[in-house]
Amino acid sequence: MAHPRASALFAEGRTPRSEGHGPRASALFAEGRTPRSEGHGPRAEVICVGTELLSGKTNTHVPHLSRLLREAGIRLTGERTVPDELAAIRDAVSGALSRARFVIVCGGLGPTFDDITRAGAAAAVGRALRYRPDIFARILRRFRRHAMKVPASNRRQAWLLEGARELDNRRGSAPGQLLELPGGRMLVLLPGPFAEMAPMFAEAVLPRLGRLCGGLRTRKRVFRFYGIAESAADERLGRLLRRPAPGVEFTILACLGLVDLHVSVAARRAAGAEGELARIERRVRAALGRRCFGTDGDSLESVAGDRLRARGWTLAAAESCTGGLLGERLTRVPGSSDYFLGSVVAYHDGLKESLLGVRRETLRRWGAVSAPVVRELAEGVRARADADCSVALTGIAGPDGGTRAKPVGLVFIAVSLPGGTTVLRRLFAGNRSQIRERAASAALFELISRLS
């Protein structure tokens, strides 16, 4: 809900009284000091305004801005989403300016009653709002070119923070604003629609930020690991992570058996950043060996495909507990038809026998979830598909069906190559969906390992 004073404030050109942004923010504004910066590059914070964003609508702005800021040598150190409420916008902007050199606000610049970002920003920085007839004249011309009537409410979009520079919006009616503040700080107001925000930021804001930051060049890489815990990766990389070179930052993230090491390198020259990144890569690969299966956009399935294609080999799969998930992941990769022949989902024991040639005696003696059965599944699908290699899985994904001897999470994996078949026993934690995902990842990693 919009603040009831917002309309009056726009009509009178007054600035709302600023309350509650704390002594630290007030001191910074009064003294013109820049918030302390730690690590490499100046800090930036992003504020997204819109009650709808707090009701489940996907926000694509922050990932996009984060990438561009980092490439310009600027660290995104905070992001916040606030509703269309004057006090919330005011406090968010004020707090961000007390911590960061650059504050970027997206949304709330439209013509309707709840578009009150201008008023909230004015309250945060203690500036008046000034009506600009020339801006409204351009808005009028834009509407008239499309034979559209201009609602009176569009006058809201012609109010600028005192001292702010207008950012032209060639893709919509709401201009952006750029306000330089004491201490080298900057407040940027951008429209909410991505199709308007993204080009405005890239064309009118980012080049200026780059010049203010002294032309730092940032390069980023993600190293992807499998089969090692996040803590174990941290331990092996110990000295590298805890004693980074100037301009280097690390972040480790883990999910379902995969660990990603994000590396960011900032330097005055692009060649310097690239050289440092290459040095880090050599140390990472030396420490993690085959556990480092790829970088950046690589996935287990894409790396497996690359290695199959390099050998000119074809692959077939036999799946029980994963129910086709392995095949689905392999076919996520464009061009996978070059090497992937298909997957047989043999859930029932009868199909294991009739489609893949698993012997009834093997099933009776060892059970469907066993090393002998998964071996016969892999060799059977490889022979029937006439594939160069194959992968097979069988297991208990739960939540029921486990026993003391064969608990929920037990999975057998087989990889069959021209030189023979390897069988592995794994026990995965998690719910049914997580166990299936972990099993498919383990099968792909074992295939990669044997194709290296």
C-alpha cells in the first residue's frame, strides 16, 4: 500500500521528513565521508522496490546487476527487496548509503499512486523533489508518437531529486536518475521493468561507474568439484583460500554432492587478472585432482558428453531407481544425440529379464538391488544397444522399502567399457528426490573418471 503522503509530496515538491536512519548514516551525510570498504573494489548495494516481489514474483534484476558490477570491479555486498511503502524505501536507501559507495534502486518510478521511490529516496538523502517541465514534454511526445492519450498521473515521472541527472529511457516513459553525493557516493534510480532497467544501466550507469573505480578489470571463474565434502575441499585448498593474493576473493557453495568454488580476481589490467586466475587454476587442480571435473557452465552430463564425443563413443543406460533421470540429464546437453543412444527404464524385475537379459537366478539369489544385478544390467543394455559403453543403476530411493541389510539410500552403479565392467556400492542420504539426484550424479562422475 502506498504512503498517504506520497501524492501530496509530489504535488507540492516537498521532501518527506527523514526519520530513523540512525546516527551513522547522518554522520556520513554531514561529513561527506565514504563508508569503509573492505576487500577489493568499492561496495555496491541493490534495492528492489515492489510489493509484488515479496509475493512470489521472480526477481531477475540482482543476478544481472551483480555480474555486471563484478566485471567492472565493484563488489555487490548487499541486496534488499522492500514493499511500496515510503518508510521502507527511505530506510533501505539510507541504510545502504551508510555502508556502500554505490546504491542502485530498481522499481517504483512509474506513474501510479504506489510508485513512490522518488519520494522515499528524497527522504533518505534530505533533498527536495523538483518538477522538470522539459522531462514531461518528452514524455508527452513519446505518447503522442504512439497516438496515446497521456494520463495526468504521468506528471509524477517528471520529478527529479534536487541535483540529480536524468537518465533517458528510450524503452519506456519513466526516466532514471543519478545523484552524486559527498564522499564519492552515488545513488541511482532505475525503472522496474527488466527491458527498461537493463539497457539503462548498461548504457548510462555502468560506464560511469567503471571510470570512477579507476578501470579495475575483474575476471571470474567457477571450479566444480564432485565426490568431496565442502569442508574437505576447504581443507585441501586451505592456504590458497585463507591467504589470497590482493584483489582475489573466494566463495564455496555446496549442493547435493557438488561443490562450487567461485573465484573473483580484480586487477588494473585484464592480462593481470587472467594471469592470476590461471595461477589459481593450477593450484586448485593440483589440490583436488580428478574431483575438479569442470569450470563455469560445465555440468557432469556435459563433461561426460565431451569425453564421449572426443573418443567417438556411444553410450546406453539402464535405470531402475532413477526412473529415467540419468537419461533426462544426459539429454539436457544440446547435441547429445551424437553419443547417447538411449536409456531403458526397467523398474519391474520382469523387464530386467526380458529387455536387458538379467538372469532370473541372479535376481532370485541376490535381489534387484545388488552388485551382480547392476553388472548384468550394464552389460545387457550395452550389448542390446550395440553401444561402446554403458551405465546402469539400481537402488532403494525410499522412503519405504529399506531393510537393515539394504537400507534406504543404497544404490549400486555399474560402468561398462570395452576393457570391463566396474561396480560401485554407494549409500546416499536425503529424501527420495535427493537420493535419485545423487545417484545420477555419482553415475555420471564414475563415467567421467573412466573416460579420462
